[in-house]
Amino acid sequence: MKKLFALALAVIMSLSMVACGGGTEEEPKSTIDKILEAGYITVAISPDFAPSEFKDPNTGEVMGTDVVFAEYVADYISKKYDKPVELKIKEMDFAACQAAVATNSVNFSLNGYADTDERKQNYILPGPYAILKMEDDSYHGALVKKGVELKTADDFKGLQIACQQASLQYNLAMAQLPIEDMPEIKFIDNLTTGAMMVATGKVDAVIMTNGSAAPLIANADNLEMAEFQFVYESEGTHALVNIDEVELGQLIDEALKAANDELDYDTIYKDMTDKALSLGLEVN
């Protein structure tokens, strides 16, 4: 009888342990664990905005300043956990990059994202990173015909200017020029078109960096950068991580902060600008 009772008790306890999980169920793996196990981290990039993200038309290689930072993130994680982690780039358009992060189809995205209120509500925004100091002779200004004097913002009154839509240059123009005393800004698809518009008198000036203007001026006899320079100090840009991936977002933020300290972004920016121009690409 005692043996039967003991056997029954053992069966009940066994069933009870199964019902309660018995301590045998494993904890769900975190995204970081999955990255370490797979040996790679995925990043969504839209390679159509040199020098930040662009593609070598000869080799198909995706490169740019954002790629340098993405590679740093992968290397940082690898060193932190002492496990090999490579970077896998998922190429897609700008809107698709954001959708891929929202659906967890990729681990993160680097595309020069600004920390807008809307993005803050829907994503984690590690960073900022890629803080350009615009030192030495780099600046944002205006491409004009030779002889046109633009020394102060007031000199733009009454002039027709052009720039790329939704660009940094557009924001600078709206903030620092007497827009209320100027015709509506014309938008251009690319800087080469803008240079032609200046050369043919269709616009008085195109807002761009002197670095972007250099090859355009070299190929024209009547163009130059005006003396006027916009006041600008980069606040950097942000990565994009799924809103629920808090731990991963913290890790990428940690990596990007380390990258800011270790990498010489001004040099990277110049090198990637030169590379894009050598490939005949438009530089923004």
C-alpha cells in the first residue's frame, strides 16, 4: 500500500511539474543573442544620397559615411561579446528602410535620420552620430555667376534661388535668408541641373556646399561660390531601431557614441565625398 501511495504521489508531482513548466522551458532569446548566434547584424540602407550612402556603379558595392558607422557598430558588438559579428547590408529605398525596421525585418537602419517628434513616437533613435564640424574650408554657400556679390543675407533680397527639396540647404535658406523678400524657392533634382540654371540665368544662385560646387565650377567658365556663408554646425543624425528593441537600441547607441569618439568623421566625410565625385555621382 505504501508503495502504491508513493508511486501515485510521484506521478502527481511529475504531472504538476509538467503543468508548471517544470523549469525546463528556456527563456526566449533576445535579439542580441540571435545576432551573436547568427554571426551577423543587418542594416537597411538606401544608397542614393552621397556621400552618406551610395553605390559604386562599376562594382555594385554600397559605401558611404553611414556604411563606415554601420561597420563600426558590427565590430563594436563583436569586440564587446568576443564573438564574430559581420555587417549585412540590406539595400532598399528610404521608405522601405523605415518599414523594415518597424517590422523587425532588419536590426537597424542608418540613413541620416533626424530625430523628429514623429520618429520618436515610432522608433528608438540611437545617436546622434556623424557630427560634421565643417572645419577648414568647408561651408554651405551659394553658387553664382562670376561677378555676383553676395556678402550678407540681405544681398539675397529679390533674387531667385534654387536648391534640392527637403535638403539641409533648403532649411538653411529658410532660416537665414530674407525669404519674405524673395521669389519662391525653385527646387532642383540635382546640382548639375542647378549649375546649368545659374549659368543660363534661370536662377540667381543655387545653395550648396563649396565641396559639391568644386567640380561644377571646374567644368564652367562663368561660375563661382559667393562670399556669403551660412552659419551651420551639424547636430549629427540618428540610427533607427524598432520601438520594442530597447536592449538593442541601447547597444547601438553605445556603439555610435564610441564611434564618435574614435572615428574622424570630417576626414571620412571628405574621403567619401571625393570617392562619390570620382565615380561621377551627385553629392548632396
